[in-house]
Amino acid sequence: METITHLLTANGIGLSLGLAGFGLLVAFVLIRMVVSQSPGNALMRKVAGAIQDGAKAYLRRQVITISAISVGLAGLLFLLAQAGKVHAATPVGFMVGAVCSLVAGYIGMRIAVMANVRTTQAAVDSEQKALNVAFNGGAVTGLLVVGLALLSVGIFYLVMSGGDSSSKGVVDSLVGLALGASLISVFARLGGGIYTKAADVGADLVGKIEQGLDEDDPRNPATIADNVGDNVGDCAGMAADVFETYAVSIIGALLLATLQTSVGANQDAALTFPFLIGGIAIIGSVLGILWVNVRRGPAARLLMEGVFVASVFSAVVYWPVTSMLFQDGLTVNSGSNFSAASLYGCSLVGIVMTFLVVLITNYYTATQYAPVKKIAKASQTGHATNIIAGLGVGNMATGLPVALICVAIWTSHSLGGLYGVSVAVMAMLAMAGIIVSLDAFGPITDNAGGIAVMADMPSVVRDRTDALDAVGNTMKAVTKGYAIASAGVAALVLFGSYFLELEAHLLHKGMLPEGGVVFSLKDPAVIIGMFIGGLLPFIFSALSMDAVGRAAGAVVSEVRRQISERPGIMDGKDEPDYARCVDIVTRSALREMVIPALLPVIAVVVVASIPALGMVSLGGVLVGTIVTGLFVGLSMTAAGGAWDNAKKMIEDGAYGGKGSEAHAASITGDTVGDPYKDTAGPAINPMIKVTNIVAILAIPIFF
């Protein structure tokens, strides 16, 4: 047994990297499967080509913009490294994290825009075939995210281990990677979110409400921009978001392992465990993807079954790995020893939390449950009652997830201390392979429906894609809830890392106060920090919502101009200038994303640089950001998803169906909910992490 334990400890990281490589191999097999499907007739290919061109044009310009900012920040980190303020490899790690985050989103988006038209064509044969094509396209993104995240962190860690004998120094170098991934994620989430919702809101306000056009009507000049936005927001943005959460969770666990344990076999096991959790879950995700492909039945049920299969496999395999790795338990510097069974329990907490968050979010956003029905019913009495009902659902939807997070934190901390919480977070994020597959499924089916309308396909095709799109809306809401809930727990790990890193830094400088660093609520600096941190998510979301409003206003003006100056568009005699709307939202999104994305960085630097506030106030900033950010993010994403599906429910015939007063009210609710669920809400997730990581990086610079 000891020999096996030694081999697992010595080779566990290499094994996990092999499993990550296997996940990427399966992703490439899925790419071949998707691309081999028929792309349909000439008109379908023309529409799909316009969407692909728009998505590529946006991402190309986004990469240029983000790269310029990233190079500048890398240069600043290099100067700090030269001055000895940060680890020498931090600038390299920053660029690695930034590049991998961009690559995960870009490749996933490229496959999604190839899968959409093939899903439309598959819907000609059957809904089941369309489900498989769309899900496999989404699964490519899911496997790319976890595979690249695990490989980038693992390879960078192994390379640094070869040149740095101190495990603490190795992990310090990874903080740069975490910062690069997180900052790029904020840009990707914000830019993609502003793009998709500006186009969507603009298309709906003029097309649906003013002109009475259906969704994706080819006469609407903003239709192509709307379809492009689905991909750059929900594929590229979500992929970058979950990539950074996954990478940051591993790095947070590694940082805790080095700060809480002494160098030796005990610490080696603690450092290896997070990698093995990630590698095993990739196999579970592959099995879940296979399950969805071979089973037959309703789409929503099959997708939930896929998550269940991945969860059960991971839970079963974690036990022998945990028991072998921690044969003598895990001893931390405080003297406590946590048994293998306790640490295994922490991993189960993460798995159970994943499944319950999915179920809870599904309840608040799926058409068959009371919250969405409540909003749809409220639409009968007007626009205001629809909005009121949606806001109520969003606020209520925070209760169960937050209660679940509290139980998960308490349980995992009781079983394994702060390291146990990091294990629970890692087990939760390890399921990202299958969860992100569900998210990317949404924009593929949404685009498939748009292509069906614009290519004038038979009504049965649109009926099938609409059914999948309704499921996709719920899946997108589910995965956003999952991402934000995991960010809430992961941020606690990062705050714990900030506290321990701060004490270690002060101890090294001989400045550690007697009794250690204390964050006391009696200290006004801590309270001030909590107020500043609590304010950040509100300012951040306000800037994001304003950005969508301004960009959407520009789209509305352009659509009105085209329809007014070229009346032949509405008669089908003239073709709208789709490219003009695409260009407007592209420029607006890239211009508007910069200030809110840099807000958390600026806030941390300002607080850290004011002597009267300092280190304890910065700790308060982190707590305030985590608490309010969690509630704001959960509320916004749930409300937006519920508003969207309430509209879908009415369009399917409830309360008068399309063209009714209830339908008009539901469109207003959906329009308000769009920037809630796809721009401000989900972008709060990486914003929380950026705040925490910059704070950790600021310790040797300012204190």
C-alpha cells in the first residue's frame, strides 16, 4: 500500500495531465463528428457563413484589444519582478493564463458556429439527431476548457518545480497565471455579453415590438448580429469564464497546501490531490457525454442524466484515490490531522453541491415550474407586472443556492479545514467538462432556430429547434448559476489564501503582530473595506448595464434608419445591411468593456496604497465583494433566465400566444433580463476572482 501511495504521489500530476490530454483527444473526435454532418442547402450555408464571419471578425478585434492591454500589464509585472516585488516567473504565468483563456473561448466558439447549421439540417431528420449534433458541438467547448486548464496549470507547475526547489515559490509563480486567466475572462465575459445583448435588445425593440416581426426574421437588420452575439457571449465568454475559475481553483488549493503543510510527503500528497480530482472528472465528463449520445428521450432529461453519470463516476473513483494518497491522513501546521475519509467527504460535498445547484437553478428558470409560470401569468396584466414578477423571482432565487453554499462551506471546513473547502471547490469545478457542454448547447440550438427561419425551412424544423432552444435557455441559466456559486466558494478559498499569505509575508519580514493578523469588526478600516468591496459589484453591474443600453440604442437607431430609408426591406425586395449592425455592436462592445473590466484592479490598488486603510481594509474589500457579488450575480442570472423562458412559454401558446398583450409584456421582460443574465450577472463571477487574486499579488508590493 505504501508503494502505491508513493507512486501515486510521485506520478499523480503526470497521470492527471495524461487524462487531460485524453479529454482533448475526445474533443477532437467530437469535432470530426460534428464537421462530418451535412451543413444543409446553399441558403443555409450563406446564413451560417454570415454568422461565422461576424463572430470571427469580433473575436479577431477583441484579441487585438485584449492583447494590447495584456502586454502592458505583463510589462508592469516584469518591472515588479525585476524589483523583486513578485516572483520572477509571474509575467510568464500571466501570459500563459491569458493565452489559454483566449484559446479555450476561441476554439469553442469556432466549433459552435460550425455546429449551428448542422443542427438545423439534423432537425430535418429528427429532434434527437439535432440534439446529438448540438450537444456534441457544446461538448467540444466543455472538454477544451477542462483539458486546457488542467494542462496549463500542471505543465507550468512541473516546469517551475524543475527550476525552483521551494514549493512556495513554485505556487507563487502560478498566481500570475491565475491573474492572466481571470482578467481575460472579465474582458471576454463583458465584451461578449455587451455584444450579444446590445444586438439582441436592439433586434427585439424594433423588430418584435415596433415592426411585429418574429424572432430571427431575415428582414430585421440586427438578426445576424444577434446570432453572432449568442456565440461570442455564451460560447467564447463562458469558456473563458469557467477556464479561469477552474484554473484559479487549482491554484488556490495548491497555495493552501503550501501554506498549511510542511515540505515532505504530506505536502506532496496535498499538492497532487487537486490535479487528480480534475483528471478523474474528465473521464466522468467523457462518460456523461457518451451517455447523452447513446440514450434516447426528452432533451432536458438526457442532459441531466449526463451530469448524473459524470457525478457518480467521479464520486466512485475518488474514494480509492483519496484512501491511497492519504493513507496516514493529512497533517496541517496547526497540528490537526484530517483522515482520508474526511477529505473524500469534502470531494463529495463538491459533487453534491454541483448537482443541487443545477437542480435549483433549473427550478427557477425552466418553463414547467412555478417561477416561470408566475412571470408568464403576470404578463397578462402588463409590462410593469411582468417586470415586478421577474425581479421577485430573481431575488427569491438567491435563497436556496446561498443556503446550500453555507452548508457546503460548513461541512467541508469541518471535515478538512480550509484545505477541505478547496477540495470541495475543486471537485465542483472538476465537473465543468459536462456542465460547460450544457451551456454551449444553448447558443448552438438558438442559432439553429435562427438559420431555420432565415433559410425558410419547413415549420417542423423550427418546431424542433425551438423545443431544443427552450431547453438550451434553461441550460444556459443553470450553468451561470453553477459558475457563480462555485465562484462564491472559490473566493472563500482565495480569501483564506490572502490571510495566510499575508501572515507568511509579515512573518518573513519580522513584522507579524503578536497573535497574528486580526480582521476585527471593531476596526473601522475593516468596515470601510467591506463597504468598498460590497459596492464594487453594484458599480460593476451598473457600468455593464449602461454599456448594453448605449450599444443597444445605437443598434435601434441603425435598424430604424435602414427600415425607414429602404422600405423594400419589409417587403422582402431589399436585403438589410447586416454587416453595418455587426460593426456597430463590435465597436461598442470593445470600447465599453475596458473600464468595468479594470475596475476591480484599480479598486484593490487604491485601497492597498492608502496607508490609513492598508492590509486589513483590503481583507474587508474581499469579504464585501464576495458577499454582495454572490447575491447580485445569482439574482441577475436567475431573473434573466426566467424572463426569457416566460416569453418562450407565451410564444408556445400560453395566455394568448404570439401577438397578444401578454406576449408584448413578456418581450419587455426578456429585453430587461437579457443584460441581467448574459452581461452583468455572469461577469461578476470573474470580477470577484480578479479582486481576490490582485489582492494576493499586492501583498509583497504594498505591504
